Amino acid sequence: MTSRRQIRVGKSWMSPSEAEKALREAIRVQKEEERQHGDDHHHQGFVRTYIFSTDHKWIGIQYAITALLFLLFGFGLMLIMRWQLAFPGQPIPFLAGLLGDARAPGGILLPEAYNELGAMHGTIMVFLAIVPLAVGAFGNYVVPLQIGAPDMAFPKLNMMSYWVYAVGGVIMLMSFFAPAGAAQSGWTSYPPLSVIAGAGQTWWLVGMIFLITSSLLGSVNFLVTIIQLRAPGLTFMKLPFFVWAQFITSFLLLLAFPPLEAAGVMQLMDRVLGTSFFLPTGLVVGGEIVQAAGGGSPLLWQHLFWFLAHPEVYVLILPALGIVAEVIANNTRKPLWGYRAMVYATIFLGFMSFVVWAHHMFLTGMGTTISAFFQTTTMIISIPSVVILTSLFLSLWGSSMRFNTPMLFALAFLPMFGIGGLTGLPLGLAAADIHLHDTYYVIGHFHYVVAPGTIFAMMAGIYYWYPKVTGRKMNEKLGKLHFWLSLVFINVIFAPMFIQGLAGISRRLYDGGEQYAHAHPALKMNIPMSYAAWLLLLAQLPFIFNFFASIKWGEKVGSNPWSATTLEWAATTSPPLGHGNFVEIPVVHRGPYEYNAPGTTDEMDFLAQNAEDPVAPDGGFFPQHAVAKQEA
Amino acid sequence: MSGHSVEEIKRETRVYLTVFAALAALTVITVAVSYLHLSGWVAIALALAIASVKGFLVAGFFMHLLSEKKLVIAVLVLTVVFLLVLLWGPWHSAYDSIGG
Amino acid sequence: MEIPYTIQARPDTGLYNGKLGIWLFLASEVMLFGALFSSLILLRTGAETWPAGWERLNVPLATLNTFILIGSSVTVILSWASLRLGDFRKAKIYLGITLLCGLGFMVIKAIEYGTKFSHHYYPSTDTFYSVYYMMTGLHGLHVLGGMVVFAYLLGPGAKMWEKEPGRYTNRVEVTGLYWHFVDLVWIFLFPILYLL
């Protein structure tokens, strides 16, 4: 073996002449691109590039910023509520002025205001924060890159999706200024209460119609993109699990949302045109007979709502599972265990999610037959979730684990989601649900899945893909601080809720259940829970600072700082807007997680999906570098 | 854009016109049947049957589903399954309830 | 930067992007109207009394509308066939007839609604009318939507035929599929609301 001097170019080792050739080739390609596309570049003004962009990467960033702002705002609403829960009837410090006399005379939150905060917290978190972040932001930015596509299939439709979502968000925010406040009938908007409620409810319904429309447009885009624009060689079973998750999620959004859109229009008609789709005959409110035709069914709303809202919870979790899978595979340096099982489980889960919805309605007087049907399907649907979670746990076995911030969040996700999932089981059985329905147990259950579940996965995704978007890594020390504080506080908030629920404390009580004498020991826990919530807000400060500061001062990295295998890391760092994503459309030769696969070395322990099969003229490897063009 | 020949397109046009005639006839039939004022399930079954035939013709020939790719058929089959669940669920739960 | 398979079909799926997109969208529309039919079933079977459609609604007018819509389904597909034969003039005529049929449908619908309103039969009158206005109203909005697209394809959108005839033909095909679906919904809506 000759001892030639080798130069490190990105992740490869090359001889000086090869490095020079690669660099010259890269410059030549760039000049060629500029020559060809230089003209259009100058004609796209600021508005076309940054406001009405049709580039999936910028739209993803728009979604991310908007969604994160809504996440913070929705969190803030809950922080106000937590004061009332810990110290019912006591004036709120600092914010009494902001809330005003209409909502908090003398600083003491009115029940209507509490309900308003609760309904809007739920609505904003689910529809304006989590789904836009999980699907709109991560999905939009990452999916086309991971499948080797130049953009989404319908870029203009993508742009419209974002703006319809933004308008829906504005409408939701405006609803706070309605005469009697924003929606107050829960995020579930059950009639007859929602039909007789104040004007804010109408705003809510209109806002929902915009959000649902945005979602539908987006889901068509995702499905066509994933089916039609996969790079050559990228078969379905070679897709990163993240793409599978987004794929099934989009099917859920496509087919489950329309019934809620229909129901929303019907509730609007009930409110505005005086119809009685959901108003029963002989309805009496406050001692007075409601002037409506009657003949409607409140349960009809519940069916149509939950027909969407159950698949919706899988929309909340699937992209998160996708992110966790990516981060785990990357930081264990080995392929995912049971990839096929995970894929089939996800498909099965998606299908089953359409036939379990009435487990949210066990206490509405349904008969035993139909109740048994939904219990059975609900128990069955727990199986694929267990398969996926088990596969992720087993993927940790025998790994060379790296404990960076994204991995910490992904690891924590596993037991947290496990707790969330397991606590769902008694809720899915009608007999146990009689005791637990509408108690704090339910709140604990779903928050475990969404908060230390999905949101932690979102955090993992942000820390993981930040270098791809910005070309810099976020600070690790701040990241770890953010992680540990969040983990501790979030558990202090939600774990006691199971105990509270079992003690019989109902949800949606503005004083937290003060009248329940038997529950006082459990109620006392509200105080540490609320403190933990406010501390959780403080724990986000290192993250927020890190997020913005790292844009300027973060450690600069190349195109593949995590040594990852999937295609988004083969694109250049911070791929430029409007120019497609890859210098040349990648060709895929292998599966998504070829870490420590045969043909790798200690130095280069992974094979990128689009890398040529390893050739060993002198025992070295030359993985694809985005900028240097390989020979055919 | 498909590479069909002029002949094939002209043949397809004849099919479209035949289907139109069938649809028109079926419309007349379904309206005529309604004048019989049949009751309950018979009327419903008959109306839905005729509508299904008409729907099949529109979907199969105008929308070319009879010659459409498997992927599209698969998506539609899945959709119809969920549609049937949606049509059955709320009604059955109202029908099978505790205390009538 | 070009998105692949906008005009040519992708070999393994056999579809171009727009066609797959419209079928997915139509699947969601099936669920939308399905929810309305489901509501109708629940409300009707749960009601003490429910009038027959012909007792309250104008069957002859609706029958005429049915013929108009079916006719427009034929004209839109003949338009697409003409485009495939390269006959842009004929295609535009057929598109125009389709648009006129849509207009006719809406006019008759307006007459129906107008007559009802003049007799004080509003959505709020009873559940039968709520359902009637709701379903025909949403269907009517879909007809309007289709008309807007046809007007675009005849107007500013027609320029595309010169530069990219394949892409224009695909657009007409995709819009046609949507229009056939609107017809399909009416094929079920008409007997269920008016004849039962």
C-alpha cells in the first residue's frame, strides 16, 4: 500500500488531485446553474420568494414559525388556567390587566373565561400548533428531500395550503375579540351548548373550515408527491419510516376531515340560519324553550366530530413516531429493528383508526352491541402501536448510542408515549370508562401522548434537522438543559392527573373541583402541578434563545453533520430556494438505515441511500458528496 | 395525454353517447317509478338500485374507472369502505341504544 | 426546475400527477357528501314523521336539472375527446355548452329556492328543509366551483393550449373528472331527496 497524502473533503478522503478535480467540477456545475437560471432568479421579488413562496422548504419554515408561535400562545392560555386550578378564586398576578374586567373582574377569572381558555387551548394546540408543525413544517421541508424530489407535486397548492391555514389562524385569534369572548364549548364544540353559545363560536366554526380546507389541500399534495416523485430506485420499502408515517397521516387527513367539515357547516347553519341539525325537540335553556324547529340530534355532531377526531390523534402521533425512528436509527448507528413490521403496523393502524371513534362516546347511551364493537376495535388498535413502540425499543439493543440532544428527546419519547398509550387502555374499555370518562385521567392520558410524546419528538426533529435548514448546529449544552428541565417538569404536571382522575375529579371545572370534598387530597396536587407548568415555560427559554442565536453563532457544519444515510443529507446544506434540491436527482441503491452494514468501516460506518456501492481499490470508500459529481 | 388513435377516440365517443342515452332512460324510469308511491324499503331499494346503475355508468365510462389504474381503484375501494362505516355507525348507534 | 410527471404518466403508477391528485380529492369529497347522507339517514330514521320528497319538492324541475347535468357530463367529455384529436375550436364549444348547462342548473335551482322562500319555507322551518337546503346547497356550491374553473379554461387559461397542449388537455380531463363527480352526487341526491 502506497502512502499517498490524502485530503479530507467533507466526509471523504481523497488524493490532492482528486480533491482539486472535485472542487473544480463543483464550481463548474454551480456556474452552469447560475448561467441557466440566473435570469429567473432576478425576476422573483421579495414577495414571491418569501411571502407567497412555492418552494416547499420556505413553506415548511413558514409553517414552523407560525406553528411554534401558536404552540407558545396555546401554552400560555393553559398557564393562566393553571393559576385558577391551583388557587381558585384568587386574583391572578401580572395578567389581571391583560385579561380585563370582562374576563377577570378584580383579577379573578370568571368561569366563562376559564372555559374560553380551555376551549381555545385545545383547539390551538391540536389544529394550529401540533399538526401544522408535524405535517406542515416537518413534512413539507423533509419529505421531498428524503424522497429525492425537486419539490412537492403541486407547489402552488402548497403555498395556498399555508395561507389558508394562516387565515384560519388569524380568524381563531380574532375570535377572542368577539362580544362574549372566543369559543367556550370545548375543542369538541358539543351542541346544544355550542349552538346557543356566543358569537365567538361562529368565528371558531369559520376558522375550522379554513383549517380543514388547508389540511385537505396539503394531504393531496403529500400523497401525490410521495407516490409520484420518489427518486429512481426508491421503492416503498426503501422509504425512511418518516415518509411512511407522513404518507399514512395524509391518508387519515384526506378521508377523516371531510365529515367534520360537513358537521361544521351544519353547526354554522344551526347557529346562523336557525336550522336544528343538532338541536333536539323541546330544548329548554335557562328555563326558556328554545325557538327552533327541533328534531335534530346532538349525538349526530358527536359521531361526525369523533369520526375525524379519532384519526386526528393518530395524525398527532404518527409524524412524531417518524421523527423518533429517524433520530434513533441515526444515533444508534444501526438499522431500525423490525422496519417491515413497523410499516405494516402503521398501515394497519391507519385503517383501524377509522373504526374506533365511538370509544369517545361510551357514556352517551349506546347499546351493548355497538359498544362491544367499538371496544373490540379499540383493543385491536393498541396492537400496532405496541408493535411500533417495541420495535423502537428493540432498535436500541446492541447499539453504539450517541447521546446528543435530539437523541435524548427521542429516547424520552419512548417511555412517555408508552405511559400515554397504556393509560389509554382502561379508557377503551366501557366498564372502566364509566368511572374515568371526562375526568382528569383522560387529560393525563392524552397529554402524555401529545406533550412528552409528540412535542418531545418535535423537539428532537428541530434539533436534528436544524443543521440541514440553517447550516449550523444548535448549542448542545443549552439543548441538554432544555431537555432535562422539560422532562422533569412535564412529568410533574401530568403524572398526578391520573391520580386525580381516579379520585373522581371531573375535567373542565373552572375551580378545579373545589366542591368535591372527597377529592381534596388529590386537588392539593394542583399546586405543585401549576408550579411545574410555569417552570416548564421557563425551561423553554434556553430553547428559544438557542433557536435564534444559533442561526448566527451556531457551530457551522457541512451537509451531513450527523453522518446520516437518508437522502435529505445528500442535498447541500441549507438548500437554496427555488432551485430544486439536488444538483442531480439522486439514484437510490439501498434501504434507509444502512448503518454499520457490510462494506462500511469504522471510519465510515454508514452507507448513504444514494451512495454507489462501496469500491475498494485501496481499501477506501467514497460516499456521494452532494456537490462533487460522481462519475456515472 | 394518451397515445390513442383517431379511430379509438371516435369509438369512445360513440360509447359516451350510448351511455348518455342509457342515463336519460334510467332517469325517466326512476321518476316514473316514484309516481307509483311505493312504500318503505321497496321504494328505497329500487331508487338506490337505479341510482347505482346510473352511478356505475358515469363512474365506469365517463370517468373511465373501468380502465383506470389499480392505484386509483385501490384508493376508491378504501374510501368506499370508510364511507360505509360512516353511513352505518351513527345510524346504528341511534338505533341500538340504552333506553330507546 | 421542473416537476416530473406533470404531463407524462409515471411508468409504475401509470398516472400523471394531476390525475392522481384529482382522484384523491374526489375521495375526500365522497367522505364529505357521505357525512351528509349519514346525517340524513340518522335524522330521517330518528324522526317521528318525515314527508315524502315529492310532497314538498318540485320533481319536474329537478328532473329537468338531472337531464341538464347528465348532458353537461357528456359535453365535457366530448370536449376532452376533441382536444385529444387536436380540435381546439370544437373543444371550446363543448366546454362552453358545459358551462351553460351549469348555469342552467343553477338558474333552475334559484327558481326552486325562490319559490320555497316565497312560501316561507326556510332552512329553519323544519329538519326536512334543513337537510334539503344543506345538501342541495353544498352540491350547488360545487357546481359553481366547477363553473368557475370552466370559465377560466375558456378564458385566461385557454392560452395554455398554444404552448403546452398536453398540459391543457390534462387540465380539461381533471376538471371533467371533478364535474362527473358532481353529476354522480346529484344522481344519488335527486332520488333520495325528491323521490323517496
